[in-house]
Amino acid sequence: MSKTILIVDDSASMRAVVQVALRGTGYEMIEAGDGKAALAKMTGQKIHLIISDVNMPVMDGITFVKEVKKMPAYKFTPIVMLTTEGQEAKKDEGRAAGARAWMLKPFNPQQLLAAVAKFIAP
């Protein structure tokens, strides 16, 4: 059975880049353009990892993380923030909300694969 990764980013091209980086790993991928759309797609199916941007319209990534952690089915799902935000205060806010890792854009595909492998085995 393949593992599922939810990719949340308001940039369709960034979602595509993440998918290309993970192509061939055997992971199933679900996409959403913002936190609210992502929550609507979280309907009880097993999601093994979430990769989310911080700066998005409708619902930003930090608010999204807080909402995910309130959901019994997903409160233990690891979340990796993939963002241009590098300030320590923003990272601290993400960690406090429940994010497990923080990666900066632009990212190295090998670094992303290593981060994903740290949280879920293929």
C-alpha cells in the first residue's frame, strides 16, 4: 500500500515541482491551493505526511497546522513547512503550532526526499 502526502501551496508550479521531486518514490499525492482547501480534502483517509507553504491566501500555513492538530484523525500527522520564510520567529511560531520540520524555498530535491524519508518510509 502506498503512502499519501498532502501538498499545500498556493503556487500550482510549486506543487508541481514538489511532485516532480517525489515522482518515482511510490507516494500518492493530494494537492490543495490553501489551508482551507486542504482541510476540505482531509476526509478521514490516511495521510502520512503534509508539506505546506506558510504564506497562502484564504488560510495561511500556520493557521492550517493549528487546524490539522485539532483533528483527531490527523493530530499526529507530521507536517513539513516548505516556505520562503526564514525568520526564527516564524519558525518558532510554526513549531509551536505543530510543524515538525522547516525547509526553505528554493529547495534541493534531495533535501526534500531526505526530509520525507525521515518521517515516512516508502
